[in-house]
Amino acid sequence: MSISFPSRPIHSARLLPYFAILAFTLAALAACKPKGQPPAPPSPPEVTVASPIAQTVPLTLDFTGTIRGIEAVEVRARVRGFIEKKHVVDGAPVKVGDLLFSIDPRPFQATVKQAEAEVAVRKASQQLAETTLERTREAVNRNAAAKLELDRAVAERDSSAAQVTLAEAVLTQASLDLEFTQVKAPIAGRLSIQTVELGQLVGANDATLLATIINDRQVLATYFIPERQVLELRRANQNRRPGEDGRANVPVALALANEQGYPHEGWYKWGDNTVDTATGTLKIEAVFDNQAGTILPGSFVRIRSIVGEQQALLVPDIAVLRDSTGSYVMLVDSSNKVQRRDVRTGDTLRVTENNITTPMRKILPQLGDDEQPRTNDKGEPLFNVSLDDRIVVNGLQRARPGAEVKPVTQSAATTKPAEKPAAPATPQPAEKKPG
């Protein structure tokens, strides 16, 4: 069973008063809106700008290198025998003369005794030959013996003396072999993990490697300089090597893989006497103190060699941007419009003002076709930015090329001399591409 309700028609006449009230309200609101006042345009975004600083800064070259100890010795068995005892623990520090291994000495002790007995026999023979010579000489003087007998006695005496010398040499060798059964540390350093065990036969066919000792109180960093850079440095220094012929030595800084900046200070030690024809590089080594043992031999490290000085402009490191075409900065022109300016950058310096350290990036001179820095008629380097340019250092996300901005000037950094070069927070290699 279904239930239905009668429908009631809605008469439009009843809604007319409501429509009239709504129309009146809309008309009143429209009358209140001001006329002839377009919306105000948004004000230009505010950015912070700073001018570059001209400064003489260190000329640095960066490399990747490896570490080795100042001394490294392979300890090998010098005699044939069985390992009787190990006196040290793997990886332990040792001093010069510390006993490391003992090789069974008994066969060598027997050889020494045999050699000592042989020396005694030869000396007795020598004494007999001396006595015989004296008696023969007396007999010849009395004409009781022929001159030939005297000559024979002299030869016997000389032969017995030579036999004594030979026997003593054999004894010396036997004594050395006995001494070599006690394997001692030839240098101070740290022992490697040993590869031999008790009872193992060593020195059977060759000088068996027993252990390696590395003195890492000082370490050498090995790196390679391309031939072209070597030639440029030699030309700039009249073909004088660092520390020779009146040229000052070259400071070198080092950083481990987990370190920021270049905290370890060292010096150029020596360079090879020939360029490697296979790689076109020259081998260089620098020395570093390592009393704390922080730098491990065999490590890969970053190396920065300070080879001179150069003129550069400094801008806050945060102002330098980079894309697929290279590094660039944003600057504000006289019309307060943003422009992009490509630059050639170097490494980062840390400049301190009022106890606040600011990373500052080097802006290097433009390069000519000869890959040398370009200069003006006065010999001054040419840069892609000038001291009067206003570089955007804050608000870069609002600085778009061609857009108008409101620049607020801020001091870039102090004009005091820059501190020692340090690695950037995000390391970026120096570019050679001219802007």
C-alpha cells in the first residue's frame, strides 16, 4: 500500500517581495564602490647588494694526492729457519732495536762453534809455520840448509796466515747469521699486521716478508703537477726550485676526506727530476708533521699549494651561483634592473670582520685567447665585474634577469688582508672559462 500526499503549487507572486529586496541591496553595494581608482601595482622586491673588494690574495693550486710515511721498511728474514717466537703484537708501535721475531738459532750456534774451532786450528798452523820459518832462517845463516828451504818456509807461513784470515771470515759470517735469527726493528714506527706464524719456515727460497714498519711521525703527500703549470711556475720564478737559489720555500696545506678547509700545514719537500712522459706530469712531495697520527699513510687527500700572489676581487660566497654554463652573479644596474654576469671564480677565502668570519669567493681576471689573464694598458687585470657593481647577496630567489628590484646596500666584508685560503662550504673547483 502506498501513501501519496497532495502537492501544493508555489505561486511566483509570493516571491516577488524577496527579489525586490535583493535587487535593492545589490544596487546599494554597487553605489558604494569608488570609481576611477585602478589597483596599485606591487612594489619591487627588496634585495641586499654589496660591492666587490679588490685585494691581493694568495695564488693557489689544488690537487689530489696520496700519503706515505717519512720512512717505511719491509722487515724480511735474512736466514733460513723456523719462526720460534713472536715478540710483538700486530699493529703495535715499536722502537729502534726492539726484538720482533726469533728464528730457531740452534743450527747457527753449531755453525759458529764449528767456525771458531776452524779458526783455532788455522792459528795453530800459523804458529807452527812461524816457528818453522825462524828455525829455517837460522839454519840457512849457518849454511846448514839450502836457500830453497827458506823460501818454502816463507810460503808456508804466508799460506797459514791467509788460512787464518779465511777462517775468521767464515766465523764472522756464521756470527752474523746467528745474529740475524733475532729479527729487530731497524726504525721506529708502527708495525703492520704480520703474515707469518709460529713454526713457519722462512727464508727457504727468498727473503720472506715478515712485517712492515712505517714511521708516520712525519708524512709525505705525493701529488702531480701538469707540465704546463710547471713551466709557468718556473718562468715566474726564474727556473728556481722552492727553497733553492734564494727562492722561498712553498707552503702546502692538506685536508683529509672528512675535513673542511685545509687544517694541516706543511712545506714543499722535493720534486722529481723529469716529467713523466706517460702522464705529462711532474711528481712533487710535501712534508707534514703528524705527531698525533691523524694522517694515515695510504690516504687520499686534498692538497693546496700556495705558489704566489694575485690580484682578485672578492664577493660573498653566497652571491656566486652556478649552472651548466658556469659560475655567475646577479647584479643591479643603474635602473635597478637585475642583470646576470658570468664570472671566472677561484677558491674561497675566509675574511674576518668584527669577529665575524665570512666566506668570500675570488673573482678572477678574464682569460685571453692564450689562456693568460687579460690586462689593460696599465697592466691591471680585467674582470667581468667592477668595484662599482652592486652584487645581489640576499634575496636571490627574487632577483630575475630584467626584473626591477629595490636594492639595499650592505658592506660586503672588511678590507683587512685575507686569511689563509680555506675550502668553500660546498667545494667547487676553480674555473678557467672566461666570462
